[in-house]
Amino acid sequence: MEQIGILHHPRIPQSVPLAYEIGQWLSEQGVKTWVGSTWDETGINHRLDKMGLLVVLGGDGSLLRAARLSVSWETPIFGVNLGRVGFLSEAQADDWQERLTQVLNDNFWVEERLMLHAALWRDGYQVDTFTALNDIVVGRGQQARVVRFTLRVDDDLVTHYTADALIVATPTGSTAYAMAAGGPLLPPRLQNFVVLPVAPHLSFNRALVLHETAEIKIEVSMDHEAYITPDGQHGISLQDGDAVIIHKNEHLIPFARVDSPGYFYRRLMGRLGYVR
């Protein structure tokens, strides 16, 4: 592995010095490195085609952002957790050297995860596009008023919803907002995705698990504010009659793993407090 990028989180105080510490250590191992911020999209993009690995410091939000930035290059991501949950990370602040040594020794495997592509359509024109690793949420704004949704899969009408929101989640996102909304838990290497409503009112209230080739169309009807939000990062305002078309991204995002493939279940139970 000739070159490794290291991304820090500018709002986590320990992130910057740790990034340079890791960079110094990698240089001593004969690896070229560069250090940047996960918020510096311009600075990151022109370097990604040369990277063999991205080491990302921060919480799950940092990894979600790094995945969205790097997915077109399919650069493997190695997360060092500095956040609260760290479900996507492969190392902690106190064991990164041991685990990165395994990666440098080629003692790791690559876990490829599905990502979503969404397009916002208005009056017959595509006005914006989005990429997400966790989920795409289409739902109400600050007012506690429901939104009316029409769901189509592969151009066929499925059902109408009256609800706070609709979540379209990947297997990665099935352990996030979708889990809190009562959705199923999907292992990360599965290529399906899930559609489920949030607080449906007199509507179909079960999650739908869809095939990886499915195309989802969500039509919205409301007389108040509503938003589309990818990965919980930022909301884009919707208008009455807008449509959101969602399908599998053409690229998978790879994560470098040193734990065994069964890590997901152990980590999940641990995070949920079911490991005694």
C-alpha cells in the first residue's frame, strides 16, 4: 500500500494531533501519506484516485461523509473511532497502531457495502442528486403535520402513506434510524434495501425489503414544509408534487476489516447492551 490518506474531524480536538501522529507512524513504515479534513471536499477529491486506503478519524458521521466523498473511487475506508458509537469503525484511539499494522501486512479483508443514489424531480426536471450510505429520509419539517406519500417500485404502484416520513435504508442504515422506527436488521454485505414509514396514520405500517435492482419512486403531497435528508446530514426543502427516485448506487463502498466476518453480530449486540 503505497499511499494512505488520513482524514480528521475539525471539531474533535484530539482528531488533528492524532491524524499527524498516525501520518508520522505510517511514514516510518515507508508509506506516503497526506492529512486532510473530512469537510474539505475540494482538497480530498483530487487526491482520491491515488489512495490505497483512507483512514478516517471521528464518529460514524465522519465515516458516512467520507463514504459519500470517496464512493466513485471505491477507496477502502478504515475508521478510527473518536465518537460516541463507532459502529462503522475498525479501531479505537488506543489500538489503531496494532490494527493498521495488520492492514499494512495484508492481514485484512474488504467488506463492500451498498450505497444509495437519489434524484429529486420537480415539474419534470431533475433538480438535485444525493448519495447515502445509511439512508434517504423523505419527511416532514418542524411542524407536527403528516405528509402524504405515494410509493412506486419499478413503476408499479405499491401503496399510499400518510406518515411523518418514509425511510429508504441500506443494510448499513438498518441499524440506524430505520432500527429506531421498527425496521429489520440486515447484515452489512446484503445487497437489499428497506422502505418503511415513520409514524404511519391509518396506512400500511410494515417494512418492505426490496431487491438491489429495484427503483423506488416516492411522490410527496403536502401544504407545509417537508425535506429530503441523506444520511441525516442536511435537509433539502421539498415542494408539493415533488418526486424522489432512489436506486442502488453504481459503486459499492469498501471498508477495510481486520475483525472476523462475524464481527457485525458481536458488535451489534454489544452496542445494544445484550452482551453480558
